[in-house]
Amino acid sequence: MTTSKVTLAKALNSGLRKAMEDDPKVLIMGEDVGKLGGVFRITDGLQKDFGEDRVIDSPLAESGIVGTAVGLALRGYRPVVEIQFDGFVYPAYDQIVCQVAKMHFRSQGRLAMPMVIRIPFGGGIGAVEHHSESPEAQFAHTPGLKVVSCSNPVDGYWMIQQAIASDDPVIFLEPKRQYHADKAELDDTATPDPLFASRVTRRGSDLTLLGYGPTVKTCLRAAEAAAGEGKSLEVIDLRTLSPLDMGPVLESVSRTGRAVVVHEAHVNLGMGAELAARITEQCFYSLEAPVLRVGGFDTPYPPSRVEEEWLPDLDRVLDAVDRALEF
């Protein structure tokens, strides 16, 4: 057994390294992923150890990066594409939605598209415009794409390897403000949870808090704060946004009778809307209150000096919890 205490950034780096060691068909492509090691240093040292043929510094051309990866995937490679920041994925959106997502269906299953598109997403790092967005709902809405988000180092290590091993294209969302925030004990001989599975991270009985990526930590902090007031909150890390794993969610809400969904993306037509609809459809007679959503406001992401006012924080989550418990 090998254990070590690692950050999310280090865990992702180790997971990428292990995938490249296990399969010579795994390639990494993106802007500054090679010599620089990525703007967040997630690919640090990989080009030095695996060479420029497998860790490829690309031009500043997101559509070209993904388009090239489509050709590589069709020829048996497993490209891992990094989009340097969430807000720069849109030049590649046409390739992702029209080619990556549809190739398997278009070919009636004859062609696979084993590609991972890594996207650092979310805010909280004091960045400028186009560097703090949450586009997950746009990809989860697209049939043919799998969408997952890790929230901690242990999941980061295992989920990136599982995504690379998948024969389906995976949008892999990484909460950038968690890259270097916390460390966790990683046992690289453990048996990981399945890739497309939600997980209860804290047990409770009064209300279910649902989050993913950067908001899982916010939900856990809210549950801790609420416990001091005698309220018992269950926290679920969704982990997978498409397909949604509703089993743990429905079981939890059936017991607690209340649910609050937390995400950084603005609330209108976000992931919270789909979760609220499914919970209402399948847990209607168990609900004691409407499913509430906490998210960003319905504006473009604001300048960094006011981003903490825009992001869902502890107080806004606890306010939603209080409103749900008052019904």
C-alpha cells in the first residue's frame, strides 16, 4: 500500500502520469501543457518524462486542439485535451457538440470517441473575465457527452484515470480554486468508487444538501455550521452531472423530506433545475418543502473584486436551509 498526502493538483498530475504509464496511446494536448506544465501546473514534468510526442504544446486555437483530438481518437489514441480556462472552451464548442458528442451515434456504434476534455472551472481565484465561468449545464444538456466533476484529491486521482479509460467522451471539470487548497490522504491501491456515481459525504436527517466540484466544500461547511444549531444536514457530492446518479439523492430526500442544490453557475436553467424537477417527480409525496436552489446571480461573472458577493457562500446556503426548514 502506498499512501501520501496530496493536493488536488498533485493528485491529477499523478493520475495523468499513471494513465500514460499504463497505456502508450494516452496523449496530452493543450496550451502550455508541456514545457510550462500547465498554467496550474497540473501537467508539470510530464513532457520531460514522456516526450513532446505525447505531451503536446498546441497553438492558441481551442477548436483546432479539439478537432485534432477527434482525428486522434478515431485512430485509436486516447487524447486528453486541456482547455486552459473555462471561458475559452467556446471556440471549441462546435467541435465538441457537433463532432465529439455525435460520432458514436452517427456511426451506429462503429466508431468510439475515447477523449477527455479537462476544463478548470468555477471562480474564487480573483481572475479576469473569461477565467471563472461554470459552463457545465451546456455540456450536460448535450446527448453523447459524459460530464463529471471531482471535488477532492482522492476523487481527482481516480476519476481522471477512469475518464481516460472510458470509450465515451468525457468533459472533466476541475474546481480550480481547490487545486492547491486542501490535502487529503491518497491510497493508490484502494478500490475507487465508479466514475458515474454520486456519494453521500456526510450523513444527516433534516435536509439534503447537493453540490459538486467547488460547492461540495461549501455544503460541508454549511452542514458543520448548522450542526451547531441542532440541525442535521446530509451532504451529497454528485460527482457526475451526465448521467446524473439519482439513486443516493432520491434515497436521501425520501428520508429528509427537504433538498437544497448548490452550484456556482447562475440558477436559471442550471443543473439545479434538472435536479429539482427529478426530485419533485420522484419524491413528491416525501417532500416537506420545495426544492431550493442556490447559485450565482443571473449576470455574467463579475469583476474579481466583487466575485465573493456573486458566488454562493456559507450564508446564502444557510439562508436556503432555514427557508426550507421553515415550511
